[in-house]
Amino acid sequence: MDFEYKGKTIRVVQGDITKIKVDAIVNAANSGLRGGGGVDGATHRAGGPTIMEECRKIGGCPTGFAVITGAGNLSAKHVIHAVGPVWYGGKSGEADLLRKAYESSLDLADGHDLKSIAFPSISTGVYGFPIEEAAPIAIKAVLRHLEGKTGLKEVQFVLFSQPDYDLYLDKMKGILHTKAQ
């Protein structure tokens, strides 16, 4: 489903992020940029070995930040590897680190003059961040970014499962409704 915000398009999609045609997909990476399971594993499998070669050259990325590589065999032009936090119950700064991972990704997109970007739900898989808490953080970070000076024209949230898609859609509608008042 598409939403218009500040002249930009925000799209909530159910599907496989590795098949999305945008300037950059965001990979939910680990701090060692070593590949892994979930979105990270799928990105490296679909993109081929050149992505891992570039990640090895970069070496790593701290939690709450992101780095950019080429996209190998993917339809996207770039992969932004965002390192979200592991969930430790919410009392260890996880929300702030998650927000920073989204902001860092958006800043990299602008720094590379990208017009479109697709996000998974960072940290909500194996890292255990509750999606009910993560979705509003992600959505609000994107909305704040789109309120500023940005070249981005389209931001997608790509959710693999129907329940995750439904949750993001509900959160997006609620947040936009609140902002409209």
C-alpha cells in the first residue's frame, strides 16, 4: 500500500526484499558484516560473492550505523548494511540504536544521491527486537528524514510475512493519522 508524505512515496510491501527494484536495499547486517541468517543471508545469497568481498574490505560496522556496498546480482544498485541492536529487554538503549541504524541508512542514501530505498524490519528477527516496538521507530525515523532536505523520492518497508506486513500497515496508518491532526 502506498502513502504520500511531504511529496514523497512511502510504500509498505509484503515480499522478498532481494527482488525489490530500488536504488538501494537495506540489509539487516551484523557488526562484523560477515553474513548470517534471515535478511542478511538472503541478501548475500541473492547478490552473490561480490557483496561479501566488499564487506570484508570494509571490515565491520558498529551497532546503530550503516555502510554501503554494491549490490552484486541484485536488482538494486547498492546494499546498505545497517547494524541494528540485539534486544536485551529494552533497557540497554536498543530503541535509540535502532533509530540510529535507520537514520544512518537514510543519510547514506542521501550521500550517494539515491532516489529510492527499501528497508526490512531491522533487528526483529534473530536479534529479538519486538516488531510492535520496532515498527514505530522505523516509521518515525523515515518520516522525520522526509521532512528535511532529502533527494529520496520513495521509501519502502518490505516485510516478508503477512503478520509483519499487517502490523507495519496498521502502525503507518496510525502514525500518519496522528501527524495529520
